[in-house]
Amino acid sequence: MSMTIDKTRLSSKGQVVIPKRIRDEMQIKAGDDLVVIRKGNQIIIRPLTLETLILEAREAYEQGQTKTTEEIFQEL
């Protein structure tokens, strides 16, 4: 897995612009749904896909942080 590092800034409205180079590499376009994850002191932004949901559910389960189906859908 390759890594690209770029800089962005948080706006006064809490918005973050994902740099064009990264959007192009990830094939993310306007209107795509993303999931924002806080993991310790990291903020992770991933495209919202079935694969992402399964990965997050597996990680939560392994950490004993299980949720009901209703709780998961309320967060979406």
C-alpha cells in the first residue's frame, strides 16, 4: 500500500478539503459518501463502502465494542 501525504486546513465551519491529488488517486468525487473515524489521536477518512463497513465492524467486535444494527444505521 502506497502512502501520499499532503496538507489541508480545517475551515471555521469544520470543513476539510481533501487535496485533488489524493481525491484523484482514491477516485473520490463530489457527492461520494465518506466515513470519518477517530482512532486514538488519528482522524481517518475512508470512502463509505460495504468493505469499509465490514472492516469497521470487525475491528469494533475485536475490541469488544459491539453495536446493534439499529445503532449502526443511526450513525450513517
